[in-house]
Amino acid sequence: MGLLSELKLIVPWGHIAVKVWGSQKNPPVLCLHGWLDNANSFDRLIPLLPQGLPYCFQNFVSEVLRVAAAFKWTRFSLMGHSFGGTVSGTFACMFPEMVDKLILLDAAPLLLESNEIENILTYRRRSIEHMLKVEASQKSPRVFSPEELLQGLLSRNSHLTKDCGELLLQRGATKVTEGLVVNRDKRLSLPENIFDFMSKDQFVHSTRRLQASVVMIKALQGYFDVRRENDNIKQPLLFMVDTLRSTLKERFQYVEVPGNHYIHMNKPQTVAAIISPFLQGLPRKTSSRL
């Protein structure tokens, strides 16, 4: 199952880049990549699955609806890694009638408050200040050598291997005469600046709207919180898993796998062995429990 095509879906602010995989006769699966990653993060996993379509908070969620409308999908499945998983989960709660199956790769379906309420105004202020600073800057994009850009990416993310970093940069950078320029909006900084955190009551209410079957794949050496300094706090994840299990019952599967945050790139066979039977509706194994 190879790459079918690369598409650009026109939107008011520019375009949404899409990679289309597999047969168009299969039920569609929309894949959303992680924070500041790109669709190449699914390159190793998608060929191992029975079907698929890769691409990328109110605005991010609305992009899913735009893609669905462009393909005239009324019901489809979602697979999201990290930030893409949270966007997928939020969409599945907002538009439950449209989502058949939801696959979360080291991702939370919604962002639980996790002691962040007191910081939200700080996040909003920091986001606005950073946005205005970038917009006021007239500097040309910085040019990197391929080696410099790769080493910078790997130094900022210890979960990425060299091969995976190179794969992301194939789509995440543009060649210019002097070297490479990163394909990122400078206004994006830390993910917590744009997330909408919710209380436990809101989480419970939201999950009750889910009509999709859900598989949540947690990498044991992955991330547990959007803010890395809180990564040792496991209670929010425990609460989310217990809530999803009690609400969705047989429609929910939770699986822990050895590996880090980029398990779907580093060990795609491990992840595919879980996702493939889920997409095909085969009997599932007993969920692993925290």
C-alpha cells in the first residue's frame, strides 16, 4: 500500500497539506500528526496498516471538518499522535456522529486540568506577547545546514532517532540556495499556550458524547503531561483511562507498549499489531491496565 497522492486543500489562510495513502475504496482514516511534526511521521506505520490517510484548538479541530468536507466524508476514523491525538479526541466529542473509530498514539483525547488552571492566564499572555513579537520582526527565516538542522532537532527531542529526524525534516524543511529553512509558523511556541484545559467534570461529560470505538496506546517511556516538568504526575492519565473504560466499556481498549513518545516511528510494527485488528473489527485482546 503506497502513497497515492499529495494534496493541498485551500482554506482562507492558505492550505492544508495532505498525504493520501492506500485504496480509496477502504473506509477513510484521517491521521493527525504531533505538535510541530508533519505527515511524514506516519510514513513507517501507514504501510503496515490495512488502510489509511495521513494529515494535521478550535482552529485545529475545524481543520478536521474542512478535510472531511473536501473529501465528502460523513463518517470516518481518526488516528492521532500526541497533539494530533488530542485534536482527534476533541473532534470525536464535538462531532460524535462522524467518527467511527479513534486511535490515540501516546496522546490524551482531551486535556485534563492537571493543576494548570492557575497558569492559564499566564499562558494566554505569553502566547499573545510572543505572537506580536514575531509579527513585528522583519527578520528573514534562518538558514541551516542539513547537519545543523538535524542535530538541533535531535537535541531538542531525545525520543527521536536520527532516521526519524531525517524523515520529519524531509517535509519539515525547504531547500534554499544557502541550505534549509524550517517550515514552521514562528508564532507557535509551547503547546500549553493554545490548549483548552478542562476539569474532571467536563472530561466526564465530554466522553459521554463519544460514539466511536477507542484504542489508546500508551508508550511506557513516552510523555504523560503536556508540560514536561509535570511528566511524573500520572493521576490525570489514570483518571482518563478509568473514565473512558467505565463510559465506553467494550468500545474502549487501553494498551501499554514499551517505547518512547515516537513509538509509531521507532517501532511501527509494534503499533501496527494493535491498530490493524482494531481497524478491521477483529476480536480484541484484554486491555493492559496501569
